[in-house]
Amino acid sequence: MKLDLYYARRFFQWFLVISGVLMTLVTLIDLNEQIRRFEGVDLNFAELINLTFLNVPAALNEFLPLIMILSAVVLFVGLARSSELVVTRAAGRSGIRALLPPLVVALLIGLVSLSTLNPIAAATVNRYKELSDEYRNGGTDSFSISGEGLWLRQGTPNGQSVIHARGYLGQGDEIILSDVNILEYTKDSGPRNRILAERAELDGEAWVLTNAKVWPLAVGFVPENASKTHDTLRLATTLTSERIRDTIGATEGISIYDLPETIRDLERAGFSTKRYEVLLQVELARPIFLVSMVLVGAAFTMRHARFGGTGLAVLMAVLLGFGLYFIRNFAQILGENGQVPIAMAAWAPPVASIMLTLGLLLHAEDG
């Protein structure tokens, strides 16, 4: 038991050290990127630091597989050089048994990442987007999807408009909204017009409204008496079809706890939910994938240092880890495109990674 706690503590210590070093480097690089990105914006250094730190949780969540590999490599290379693994085997405990404590720690870290780090990263990503839009253009454009449909806010030279659509009819490059309700606001005062339309299609720099009715909301008017009906009406916009599609399909900023509700809301609004369903399963499989990364690091570094080739073994472990990470991302893309079932796209890569590395370990330990 004491030996298990010793291995677990050593692995966790290296995990903290490598995480700290890597996140420091990432923070410095990202700070330089924020300075370049907001070069033409009047921001002080404290605001740039704030933006940089908001990206740290998401970066840590993304780099966890690499941190796991490096932690396992450093741990077992150190144990091999100090002959602690030899002593462990001489005491009657196999290398596979010595690997169990780091695997348990990796699994716990994966569960904490899924339950805690993921929501924190989602919240900080959303906050970064809000501040970034506010610093760049005053936060004039925003998007939201709920069970009631799609909400858009856009900025125009004459003020702002809030668009609510109960359905989405677009396919491919088309952006077509159905059952549209629009409120136009002036720059300095309250609402100016209310518009109801059967549908709205994004055409270049304007929304083309079909069967639209406009009610003026200015003081001194009776809205119904002053209302006008239009077969076709153009409403200027600063939104683009690319930005709307990217925002609708974006998965950043959605925590694991909000994904099921988001999927239900998208289904009710008529949007494709394949990407979100795959993401949900991939996140649930993350602890297993982190365990497989520890196995990858251990498979090449648990032999005695006197055999030589430690540098090559470390390189092979890192390259195999990157290869498995690429395969997982590729499988995720295939799942999003409907090429493979969702469960296979999310769970097959981590399970296959564990089976592969266990085979290498068993061959190394028992021949």
C-alpha cells in the first residue's frame, strides 16, 4: 500500500510540475498573441492579462493528453534510472502492478477534468468572447439558441436589431429563418420598429423578409394604424452567413452539463445536432483516453536504463501519443459527418489505445 501511494504521489507531483511549466509557456505565447490581436485597440496591460488568463483553463483542458504522456515518461524514466523498478520487481511485484497507481491517478484527474475543468473552461471561453467583442466593436453582434428558437442581435449604422426566429430552413450556404420577429432600436432612444415576417433569407449585406408587416413604435403613433405590409422587405445587416454557420456549429463555450439541453434545443429549432452528440460522447470518454496516454508513456519507458536507447524510447512514446490523439480527432470528424456511428467515433480510439499499449506492456513484461 505504501509503495502504491509512493508511485501515485510521484506521478501527481510530476503532473503538477509539467502542467505548471507548460501552462506558463502557453500563457506567455498567448499574451503575445493578445497584444498582436488588439494592437489597434486602446487596452491597458491589465486587460490583456485578463484576456490571456481567461484562455488558460481551455488550454489546460486541451493539453491534458500531452501532460499525461510527459508525466508518465518522466516518472518511469526516473524510476528506471534509480533502479526503483528493479527493486519493485525483485520484491515480487510486476511492472503492470506498479503501473496501477498512476493509472488510478490519471483516471481521477480525468473525472475532475470532466466534472470541474470542463465547465470552468466553457465559462472562461464565453467570457473571453464577450470581452473580445466588447473591446473590438462594442459587442454589437451576439447569437443564442434556446428551445424557443434562434436569437440574433446585430448592429447597424442606424442602431441595433434583435431577431428571433422559431425555425431554421437553411441548407448548405443558405441562411433562411422562418416565423421571424424583429425589434429595431435607435442609437440613442428606445425601440423604433417591430417587424413580423414569414421568413428571412440572408442575401449579402441584408435580410430579405417575405410577407413582412412593420409597426412603427415611435411616440405619437398608433402602431396598428401606421403599420405597413410588404411582400418583400430588405433589412440591412452586418452579419455574414459564414459567421452565423460557424456560431451555430461552434462547440466551444458549452459545458458538459449544458450539452444535453443544447442538443434538445437544437433539435426543436431544426438544426443538426450531430456535432454536439459526438462532442458529448467524446467528453465522456476523456478519462479513458487520459488513462491510455499514461499507458503509452509507460509502454516505452518501463525498461531498465542500462539497456540504452532511452531518448529513442521517449521519442517513440510521444510520437505514438500524438498519433493516437490525431486518430481520436479524425474519428470525431468522421462521427460529426455521419461516416461512422457516434459511439464508435467517441469510444473506439481510447479503447483501442488501451488495448494496444497493454499488448506492448504485456509483451515487454512477460515476453
